[in-house]
Amino acid sequence: MKDIVFTAKRQRTELIVFGVCLLVSFLMNVYAIVAFNTEWKELYTQLLWVLAIAVFLYAVSVGVRLLYAGVRSVLKSNKK
């Protein structure tokens, strides 16, 4: 069975992508607090939802990147 190896560069890239997803979900929470004029304590009380949204956004980004890689490989193989 072939081993799957994640290089340090790939790990760093994935951490950056997840960090961006976390930042986007956090900013969405701040926007919701301001838009709906709620209390600022929701900034830390809703961290579990922020994390759940970040994981969802990361999963969507992985799906889009896999779809892009699949289409790209199919197009590359058709050129030959």
C-alpha cells in the first residue's frame, strides 16, 4: 500500500486556508453583531458556531479545489 505524505509546504498551505476560513467566519460573526445590534459578548459565546462555520467553509474550499484539479487533469489528458 502506498503511503500518503503531506509535505511541510502543503501543511502550511492548508493551515493558511483554514486560518482564512476561520477569519472569514469570525468577521461574519462581527458583522452579525453589528447588523442586528446584539451584545458583544456573543463574540466569545458563539465561538463554537464560528468554528463550525469555519470547518464548513474549509470543506467547501477543499471540494472546489478537488473539482478544479479533476477538471484540470481531464483537460490535460484530452490534449494528448
